[in-house]
Amino acid sequence: MRAPPALARLVPDHARAVRAVMVETGGWGGIAHYTWNLCAALAGAGVEVSLLTNRQWELGHLTCRFGVDRCFAGDVGYLRNVKALRERLARSRPDVVHVQSLLSTRLDALLWPLIRRRVPVVMTVHNVRTHERNRWDDWTLWRCIAAADAVVVHTRRAADVARRRLPAGARIECIHHGDAGFLQGGGRPDRLGARARLGLPSHAKIVLAFGAIRPYKGLHGVIAALAELRRRHSDAWLVIAGPLLVGSEDEYRSAIRRAAVDDAVVFRPRYVPAEEVPAYFAAADVAVFNYRDITDSGSLRLACDMATPVVATAVGSFREFLTDGVTARLVEPHDAQALVAALGAVLADPENAARMAQAAHALAASAWSWAESAKATARLYETIARGEA
């Protein structure tokens, strides 16, 4: 007996692989990198996965085991992007759609309930709140997320937030974030070679602040800490690398001048292409994450995976998977003296810093496996496609 046509769309044929469409709308940055690694691992696990991404996708140079359709664009308007999405879903008839990033936080709450009428939807929540804590945007974000059949988070703290924000009975799956994946493909560059490639001083002790520049990351505190740090380590330098998403370049250059560290700061407020990322972590003596609050950080995970010593604030999920003095140095947020002391200790004792970095790398290698993430994700797809959400 055959299932009715409407029901047949929700019942996967177990003689074939589950068909999944991955939606990642930006095409660049940490979520794009995460999505590529997950798609590759899912393909390796037997899922028939295809990726819908942006025309400006930065990873076109990588060899893929999955299909890629660059169908979204930032300059064509919301409705044309919606049309592109719906046309491709109608053609491919997947068993499940997995959303990594939205077309519009404010408008997608209307879109995804319509999509869900035809195909089950999974959403990964990379950020449980908007970075700038805009209440309206937070509300619309969770309206979008509530449209999904299942929600994936990466940490216990994110799961706690999701349980508070979603209706009772919502399906929330905690599936860990994988490691650096394809970014490790060329191996870790040697420090001097990395510094030469990036035009950084070979003699300096480099503190790296890597990733998108936003107020919650506490960069002003890091700049102020550098002045005090240089009284203990005159060869300490700060490298800031990442796109400036909030604030102005003048704001940060003024802070650097006020701290009188102009000659010891390399400020590069631009997006770092994927092929340059390993060099920045290899060039650094320590990576600093002076965040006010966070549920997860791809940049911090990169530092751990690439065996770069870490100094971070004891906030959010950082406390969940890092141990002070074992895998990183953790300090309380807003404690300027503790931040300086921790950075100074790492620079003063490179052997102990290397031991912590290797312990963090071992954690990444053992706990942050893409193969295990893909298995858990594939199991979720199968149950969702069978209507067991």
C-alpha cells in the first residue's frame, strides 16, 4: 500500500539515503566554515546533502563531496531570495531542510512556517541572542526558531536558554561543534613563517584578538591591558584581526592612541579569508577572548584546535569546556588586573602555556569530532523525517 502523496513527502525511503538541504545564506565567516565541515561529514556518513549558499561563497576553492548551489545574494532583495529558496526546495524535494543562517531575522518568522508545511525543518542556533542585545531582534529571532521541528544547539548553556525561550515540548538537541576541519588541511604553519607571511614582527610576543569586532568582545579592555602588560613585557604586541561590524575604526584607533600603544598594535579591521586564518593563530603567543558574555565562540574553538594558548573570561560556555590552568587561563570579566596577570603569566612561561595549549588541542581532537556530530545530526534527520519530532 502506498502512502498518500502528501504523506509520502514525510516518509523517507529507507532503501536510499536521507536527502537533506542545508541553508547557509551568508557564504563567509565562521558559520559558513561550520556548514562546510558539517556537510562534508554528513556526506561521509551517507547523507545525500546539498548546500544552498550565497553567490559570494568564499569556499569555492575547496573540493566538495556535496552539491552546492550559490542562489542567494545580498543585493537582490528579500523576496527574490525567498523565491530562489522555494524553487530549489520544490525541485529537490528533500526529506529535511537544515537552516544554519536566516535570510532575515525580522521576516523569516513568516517564511519558515510555510516551508515547514511541505518539509520538516531543523534549525541550528549558533547565537541564542543577537550580539548587540536588541530586544526586538531577539524576539523575532526566537519566533523564527520556534517554527522549526527541531533545534540544534552546541552547549548546555545554549540548551538552557532555548528551553526558556521555546514552547514546552520543543525538541532541542545538543550536538557539539566540530573542530577546525578544513582549516587544518595544510597543517599548522611554523611561527616565523606565519609572521613573515602576515607581515608581523618576528621578535614580538604577540597577543591575538581574532574575529568580528563587536562591543561585547571587550577589545577596549584588551587595548588598555596592553599598556600595563608592556611594563612587564616590553616586547608584547597586540594584533587585532577581523571585520569591524559595530563601531568605527576611529573609535578603536583613538583607544589605541589614548593607551599610548600605537607602536605595539597591528589593527586590521577587515575580514580574514579562510586561507589566512591558520597563519594568525600560528603567529600568536596567546589568543585573548575578553568577552562580556557568550554562549559559544568559533574563534576560541579555533585557538584550542590549533594549539594556541588561550586567555579568556570565565563566561558562558567558556566555563563549560575550559578549565583554568589546564586548558586555558580563565579570568573574571571586567577584571583588568586579572586579565593583565593572566596574559603576563602565559608570556612569561611559554612551556606551561604550550602544555595548556596541547591539552586544549587534545580536548578538541577527542570531543569535537565532526564524524560524531554528523552521526548525531543524521539520526536527528531520520527521526524528524519519520515525523517523530
